[in-house]
Amino acid sequence: MAAWNPRIEEMPRDELQRLQFKLLKMLVYRLYSFNDFYRRRMKDAGVHPDDIRTLDDVRKLPFMYKRDLRDGYPDRIFSAARDELVRYHVSSGTTGKPTVVGYTRHDVEIWTESLARAFTSCGLGRGDVVQVSYGYGLFTGGLGAHYGAERIGATVLPTSVGNTERQIELMQDLHVTAIACTPSYLLHMGEVAEKMGVSIQDDTDLRAGILGAEPWSEQMRERIQDWLGIRAYDIYGTSELSGPMFTECTEQKGIHIWGDLALAEIVDPETGEPLGPGERGELTVTILQKEALPIIRYRIGDITVMDDGTCACGRTHPRIGRIQGRVDDMLIIRGINVFPSQVEHTLMQIPDVGRHFQIVVDRRGALDTMLVRVEVAEEAFSDKITDLMVVKKKVEHRLRSSLNVGVDVELVEPGSLPRFEGKSKKVIDRRSM
Amino acid sequence: MENPYIIKQISIFSENRPGRLAAIAEALKGAEINIFAFSIAEADGFGVVRALVDRPEEAYRALTDLGFRVSFTEVVGVKMRDEPGGLSEIASILGDADINIEYAYAYSGRDAAVLILRVDQVEDAIRQILERGGELLEASRFR
């Protein structure tokens, strides 16, 4: 299917970068002139809009963090007059004070444009029926997906969350072809449908899922695609950026970040230094065309890699990989950044051990040590010590090659590791004691 | 047909820390299972407890219900003369026949000492031992 906005989406990379630079320059001048927060920030950092002479000069600008938005509660950072706002969304305050995001008419417009391009890249368009099972309300998921799907001429079924049996009936009766929801909710729907005697694969017209708002894995994608007989696409965004904004295309090889709307960088979470394509680091985003709540070099806290190449679909905009973890979860072992999610990902590919694990970090002399406890799988349990040592060595080897740091593995009895999420139990760091 | 001399040994994965053997023994006691012989093989941070019990299937169930990782292993039990040279006799039979002993442990029973063997070719080992006049424990005692 043709791109929604081919002139922009297939724009040669150098032209796109010139456009990004022009937009960045305008943004920085505007904020320096009219926004107290950003002017103070730039002055503190000793940078003036005139210092932005190339696109790479974005690196001269100071970073922005979640705490800045919280400190600015409710609307102190806003750059638009109150009567220009057409909407508020409010992010949940589970980790502190809530964050208020205001939208001008133009902000809603670019958000909608972003998702119109994204949904089109997933092969959706006029004739599709899109069930939006993200929450409607203060959360951005429901309304964001709703506007994007309407824009491309699809029919929206705004079910929001809950009442799963009814959702499945409507999916069948109204010939829903695509659903936007969290991957875990879709799995739940699949289970509920089976209990109702409905096979999503055979008894519905569903062929695509636009899934996000929580971390998920390639393994989960395979499971969803095989079981439900659909294509599952990753969607990315946060309320600070406007909401969900970017998705994979039908190639399923990374999430396209529309360069005329957002300037994405990957930086070292510790030093803030820029990292190159393929290097794992923290996603940092500047929204180039946002009016009410401007966002410059916002450190989202999500860990991913950037792919700078042109996608096989023909779109020239850079792509990011699946979100691999949160900066808050990062461990530094002998100077190497290690994420518990990498450990989990590696273990899931080794059938000899279970997927539960515990990391114990300690210090021997001046050297950090990392121990990973794993449970022996039933099939791998051998009466012979040598066989078990082979399993242990194999897991050590696989972890070492994926983490780039030496790891000791301890085989433990099944059921002895913590089952619940949460860093406190999965990671024990004894270095601080 | 099952070889009447192949004995089902239970092997239990265990972490190498205090109380684990007690937990295993407690489970077997709870199921009223008698242990004829056992050994512990230890490695780096973990071990394998191997045991000959009177009712291996029930022992397996009792332990797996408690979350233990358990498997069955085929072993043979050879009666040894409880005097100098007893072990040497058995070991040379297997050595001569080029049968490798993966591990072994022994216990001193009521009527004789018994060597429990895990070998790479169990049927061969049984034939060789019987041909050379050795005496084997019958598996019927352990089920």
C-alpha cells in the first residue's frame, strides 16, 4: 500500500535532514524568545540559538527529564496561551506527581498525521475496521489511535478497555480487521474467545494488531501471530511526546520515527554522549513541531538502538528497535551497561533453563562480579554432574556473549526464584553495602 | 522384556546449601519410603542426590510434588564379598569387558556389601557380571 504522505515519508535523507535542521532552528528561536523555562535552561547551559548551525548542534542543547515536567506541574512549561489549547491528557502519577500534556489544534493535527502514516505503513486504510481497545480518557492511547484510524478512512470501533466478551462479539459481528491494544490484553482476549468457543484465527476477520503501551518481546510477537493468525505491529510513544506516535511498517523491522516530526538520538545513559547506529542506549527525542508542551532532548528512559538505513518499504526515516529496557533498571558491571531484560531475553532462547532468574552483583577486591541464578528445566536435568556442568557453561557462555561481560551462573532448584516482576527481587546489588 | 537386574535409581537436583538433604529425606519419610542406599555428588553450587528406594515411582511423585527436579536412572547393584579383593573382582570384570563406570557408590547390607554402578552399557555389564559368576541385586526389590 502506498505511503500516506509519500513526499515526506520517502524524502531523500539529506533533504529530510535539511528540513529537520530548519524546524529545529525555528523551534529553538521560538522557545528562547517566548518560553521562560527553555530560555533559562539554554542560558544555564551557555547555549544561544545562534550556536545551532548544523543538525548535530542539537547536542549542545540541554537534556530534559521527567522531573522537569513534574516540577512544571500543571502547565508552567507550556508555550501556548490557555485559550489556544484544545485538549489535555494527564499521565498517571504512579511514579510521582502526574504530568499534564496540553495540545493546540496543531498538536492534535501532527499527532494524528503521525499515526495516519504509521497505520498506513501497517497496511491499514479505508475499508478496515479498527477496534480501539486502548483506554479512552486521560490516557493518550485510546483517543490517539482513534483519530489516526479515522484519518486514514478506516472505521473505528471505540471499545476502550474491559468487557472482553462483548468486545469479542463486536469483533465478529462488525468484521473488525485490526485491533489497537496492549499485547497482554490481546492474549487475554484470545483466551477469553477460546472459552467462548471462538477462534480469533478462524472465526473473525482480524488480521492486524497494533500493540504497545507496555514492553513485549519478539517471542510474544511470534506467539500472537501464530496463535491468532494476525500480523502484530509494535507501536511506540509516550504522553510527553503527544501519545502513541510511531509503529513498525509491514516489514516489521523497526519503528519508523518520522523525522519531520521528531528528532531521535540515542545517548549513553550515564554520560549523555551520543551513540552511533546499532549502539544500545537511551532514546532521547526532540519533537520538532509541538506548540503547547515543547519537548527538547527529552530523556524518556527507554533503552533501544537506532537503525539509520533505509527500510525495504522505501521510507527513508530512521527506525528504532524494540524497547529493550528502562534506564532505571540498568546495572553497570565493570563499566558495561547491563539490563535485566537482556538476561531474560537470552535465557528465553536456552531451553535447558527456565525464564526466571536472579542477578546478584558483588565486588571482589576492585572487580565487580555478576552471578545469575537460573532454574534447571525438566528436560535438561541429568543425573550426571558433567551434563549439568555443560548446561551451566553453556548459559555462562551465552550470557557473556550477549552482555559483553563475564557472568557466573548458578543452577538452582525449580521454584526457588522470585516469580514476580520488580527490580528489588530480581537484582541484588551487594556492592552498595 | 525388561531386564530383571536393571534398577531404577532416583536422582534429585539439589542446591548445595544447608537443609536441602533434610528436605529430601523429610519428603521421603512423609511418603513412608525406605532408602536402601544413597550418595551425593557435588559440583559448583549444586549437587545431585542419588538414592535407591523401595518404591521409586512414589518417591518420584512425592518429590516432584514438592517442586524437586527428579529423574530416574538405570543402575545395577552387584553383591561384593565383604573382604579384601571384593571390589577388585567386580572392577576387573567390567574393565576387561571395556565397560566404563560413570559413577559408583556402595553400601554394606545385611548379607553382603553392595556396589551400585552406573555404566555406559548396562545390558553388557549385566551379562558379563553374571557370566563371570557375579551376583546381582534383583530390581523387584525396588518397586
